[in-house]
Amino acid sequence: MKEIEISVKEYNDLKKDLLNIVKELDMCANEKRNMYQDIALCYTVHLNDMKKIMKNKFNLKI
């Protein structure tokens, strides 16, 4: 697999995981809400970093 394909797959996997986390956040009890919010924030930061890398490295705008 080419490096660009691997990067796009990783990005899509992260995005899918973030969507699953957000679903859990919507359905969770209040005690777990902060935990899921922290996890979602980490995934969002990582996704934004990957977007920037893919833009700079491969000239891809996602």
C-alpha cells in the first residue's frame, strides 16, 4: 500500500472511532460524560493534526 493510502485509511479509522465515541457520549451516564469528552477532544486534536500533515505532505484537503 502506498504511503498516501495508509494515511487516508488511518484518518478514516480515527474519524470512525471519534463518531463511535460521540455516540457513547450521547448515551452515557453523567458520571462518564467527562471521560468521553476528554477522549473525544484528544481524537479531535489528533484528526486536525493529521489533516494538516496530509495537506502539507500530500497536498490533500480533507
